[in-house]
Amino acid sequence: MNTTIRPAMTVKSPQRQRGVVLVVSLIMLLVVTLLAVSSMQGTVLEEKMAGNSKDRNLAFQTTESAVREAEMYIEGIVSMGSFDGTGGLYGFASAEPYFGLSTTWSDGTQHVVAANDYGSYEAPRYFIKHFTTVAGTEGAMNMSGYGDNKGTGDVTIFKITGRGTGGSADSAEVILRSHYGRIF
């Protein structure tokens, strides 16, 4: 009996292998790298958007604080004598500065610097203009709450303009304008 042993697998010689596995794996590595880079770019963009949103919110909150400080100032005055057109306090006859100009907010004679900055790049600023006076009872309704009637008295209306910035030099800027009435 003659028996021949055959190998179960035939091994190809190294001359016949062409390196296809290497080429396929490099292409797969390139695809995975491109996916990772595009994912990181999206994450960086979302992080910038979140930072800008935080910066805008800080600017808005600091401007609100400046307006509230101006309202507290108005509540504390006893006469209109300080509204002479200097130091950020403008009388009825004096012209207020234009809030869109940078000199309005850089010149210390045209605005008041608020006491707190709350982490913003610059302390918030404001100026107050004596807007008008409403005479008699027509301006006395609803000054302290809905339906309240103070009876008689003139209501002095002030226009408050406030400006605040975010947390860095090239951050958001918010300008708010408000009207505030008070009976003297």
C-alpha cells in the first residue's frame, strides 16, 4: 500500500503576495483620521459658540446692573441740581451724548462708571437724561404698582442708557435704554 500525505493547506510563496492588506489598512486609517478631525472641528466650533453665549450673557447682566444702579441713584436724589450736563447727568435742556460713539464711553465726563464690574472686562457705565416731567395726576397713576393712585404730584421721567461688556477685550457689548419715573 502506497500512501501519500498531502498537506491540508498550501502555503503560497512570498513572491506571490502583493501587500494588499497594507494598502487597505492605510486607507481605513486615513478614513478614521478624517472622521476624527472633522469631529474635533465641530467640537471646537460648539465650544466657541458656548463661550460667546456666556460672554454675551455677562455683558447683558453687567449692563442691567448699571441700569439698576442708575435707578437707585435717581431714587436717592433730592433735587435736579446735579443734572447740569456733566458727569453723565444731563438736564432737560442739555443734549445727551450719542450712545453709539466709543468716545461717549471712554470720556469720563460723559458717563458714570458703575460700582461693580461682576467679572466683565470693563466696569459697566451709564448716563442719565432728564427726559420730561408729566404734570399733575395724569402721571401719578401706577407708579408704585398696578392700580395704585398717588393722588397728585408731578412725575419726573428719566432716560437711562447703560453699557456693559463681556469678559475679554474683544467680547460682546450690550447697550440698554430704559425710562424711569419718580415723584419728587
